[in-house]
Amino acid sequence: MPTFHCNFSLTFETYLNNKRFNLFNKKTRMKVDRRSFIKTSGMFAAGSMVLPTFMQSCQNVQISANVKSYLDHFEVSTEMLQKVIAAAMSQGGNYADLFFEHKITNSISLEDGKVNRAFSNVDFGVGIRVLKGDQTGYAYSENISMDEMLNAAKMAANIANQPKEIGEQAVSEKVPADLYKISTKWTDVSIKDKIPFVQKINDKVFSLDDKVIKVNAFQSDETSFILFYNSEGRLTYDYRPMMRLGAVCVMQKGEQIENAYSARSYRKGFEVMTDDIVDEIANEAIEKTNILFEAGKPKAGEMPVVLGAGGSGILLHEAIGHTFEADFNRKGTSIFSDKLGKKVAENFINIIDDGTLPYDRGAINIDDEGNDVQKTYLVKDGMLNSYIHDRISAEYYGVDPTGNGRRESFRNIPLPRMRSTYMENGPHSVDEILAQVDYGVYVDNFSNGQVKIGAGDFTFFVKSGYMIENGKLTQPIKDINIVGNGPQALADITMAANDYKNDSGTWTCGKDGQSVPVTLGLPTVLVKKLTVGGTNA
């Protein structure tokens, strides 16, 4: 892979005829000291900042104090942004954007009763994207001096080859949503304030059951500052807090050892750390582990499967949600590519991807292309209503973006990605659903799986559940596989209950090597047949 000998961290990625070419140079250290950034970031308030002005900016552009504070935070002006965009568009690109990111991450882990691991990281830089039709030129830099941003912009510009001059863009500030107001910023909280909560989880789990032999508890938090500008003049920003708290419980009964996991994740501040959330996680970890001691396996074969409310939404996310992402449909690789506006499920089924749930792990005030977020009905009354769009796919289909352009960091291009994907309540009750099953399984605790995204074929590993016999939950089960096809499973949902639950665990979605936080949910539903891997007897 060729190396460019220059003094900035840069990746140039070209997407042309579905082939990817990468040019990468040696990384250099940021000119901004990372410890200084940690110290500086403590001056921010949720959604606004109180930083001193580092440099003159805005050149007579009318912008709010909020957006000005973000410009000052990244030490850029609107004039600088316009010059970088002009360089990015200089070879004839149709569109360009700048994505600035400053992320502060901290985590601690407890094992054997003591906090024995701690981690902190600061990430900082800008990604520069140029579009020419459906082709993408992309470069990023960890140093945002003017010279190095211009170098990166010129690299990204090479996706096009028709040089032209670009005039000054009219700056238009977009005030983002405000979905995750916080009281206490993570950047104002020391590690000494966090340690007691992982210790409380450890102590609480041990106190609940004599069979507990080990607890691994963890806490992490993340604070991100985002500044976005594009060739259409849109200037916007976001403040993104995130927390994770959870534990793995290990229990022993005789010679048998079992374990289970419980966690919560929200876009909230330190105020979420209470005894209530500790008790919730500890009790759930004990309950999930205890059920495994009495669990067996069903007979293998094809049978009705009842998906319990909440975490079973992982099947909806993986086996169905990804096939709704517009890039797969635009390229014809998804089984749903020719089904827009057609019936794909029973009339009572409504599937939503939503970026607007307050404090939700999957919520975003703006997407990573600067677009407004929204609640999008993917399936409405059983009909395929919309795909999950980013800017490129929205232009291809002649629709507005749905606010689903997401990226892992400034080093990555945005892709159509889910946020919080769930099914709305149906018209049935849980008892009505169970009464329809003579012999089948009820599952609500998935641990992992594999999905062929285009076709939707899947295999999921079920950590625990129950047998259903003559309409009743009977023997606990564990460690089984469920095999099927996502689109067919969607069509085979014959009943849905009115007990929808959003699962607020630590769900993370992977696609094309990028990971982003998501959530998911489901009411209890009946799938009339799936293949269940159990015993052969």
C-alpha cells in the first residue's frame, strides 16, 4: 500500500465500481495535547459550552453562542470551514462535508472484589468527505491546522477530475434536537466517584444468593463533541454523552457452574448512577443465572417459537433490520430491494427505526451527515414503507434522508445504520399467544448469532428460555440455536402482544468494520415455525 510522506494522519478511501482503494500515511501526534483537552472539556455544559474564545471566527456570519462555542472548541472559524470545503470541491465533486469529533472515554472494571483495570482515552480529528454521484472520496486528519485540513481536503477531492472554482457558501446554522439533557457531566466526575457503584454491584450480587462465586462488574462513560459543516452551508453540532454499567454473575451449585450478564446503557450523565440501577442490574443478573441450573433442551426440529418482549428484538435488528438498510437495497443485494410498497407482514405489524427516544443509547440529536433525526416507519400496517437512508441512498431513491447516516468516528465514512429498531404493540395478549402453542419454545435471552444480511438467513444462540407445552410455560431451556430466514420469519409472525419493551442493554451494531451504539425492542410475538436446535431424542 503506497505511503504519502507528509506530516498529517490521513486515510483516503475511494469507492468506485464497488472496489475499495486505500492510501494511508504514517500517523503523527496531534498538536493539541490530549491531557489539555481532558481538562478543557470539563468546562462544557450539556448541549452548550462556556469556553473562552480562542480565535476570531464567523466573519460577520450570524450564528448562535452555542455553535460559536463549538467553533472555538475546535479552534476553527466559518471562513476556515469554507476554504476547506472549497478545496474539497475543487476537482468537481457534487457535495462535500466536514465532520469534527472530540471524544473522551473512561472505563473501570472490578474483579475478585477489587477495581483492577482502568482506561482513559481522548480521540480528536476531522473527516472530510467528497461525493461524486454515488462515489465517495474520504480523508481524515488528527491535526486540524489549516494546512493539514487543506491537504486532506485535496486528497478527498480526487474522487472527481473536473477542476472548478467554488464560491463562498452561505452559512446556515441548524439548531439540533435536545434529546439527552444531563445534570452532571462525566467530565466533571472523578474515578473516585465511580468506583463505589461497581463495588455496590459486586456486593449486592453476592448478597442475593449464596451460590455466587464470582462477579465481574464494569462501568464506562463517553463524552463526544461534534461539529459538522457541508457544501450546502449547513453548520450544526452535537453533544453526546453515554454510559454503561453492568456485571457478569458466576454461580455454582454442586459441580455445575453457570453465568449470565446484565447491563444498562443510556445517553445520560452521572445522575443515572443510583442505588436503584445497581439493584436492577444485580437482581437481573441473579435471575438470569439461576434459571440455567434447572434448564434442559427441547427436541430438535421445526416448531412454533414465541419471542419474548425486549431483548428478542435482536432478531428483528439483525435478521430483518439490516435488510431494510438502503445501501443493500440500492445495490440489489437485499431480498427487500423490490418490495417497497408491498405487503411483507401481517396488517397489525409496524416496525420502526427511531433516533428520537429521549436518553436512548441509539438516540442522536443529528445524524453524522448533519441531517435531522426522525421516527421512521419501515413497515406500516404490514407494508414495506421505507428503507433506512443516508444521503447517498436518499438521493438515489428521490426521498429525504431519514437521519440514519452514521459512522463510528471521524475516521470513517457514514453509512445507512439503525438507531433504535423496534416493533409496536400488537392486538393480542401474552396468554392468547401461548394458548396457541401445543409444543414449542419461548425465548427471550439471546447471546450471539450470525446473519447473512442480503438474504436474511440467520442462526442465533439462545442463552435461556422455556418450553411451551399445551399453552403453558414449563421446563426452562438453555444453550439452543434458532435457525431461519429473517424476511420469512417476519411474514410468519401470526400474533403480537401489547407488552412492548425497549431493551436498554449495551447493544452495539457492526457493519463494514464500523461499530455504533443501538437499542432494540419487541412485544411478545409468535413465529409460526422456526428450526430449533436441541436434542435428537
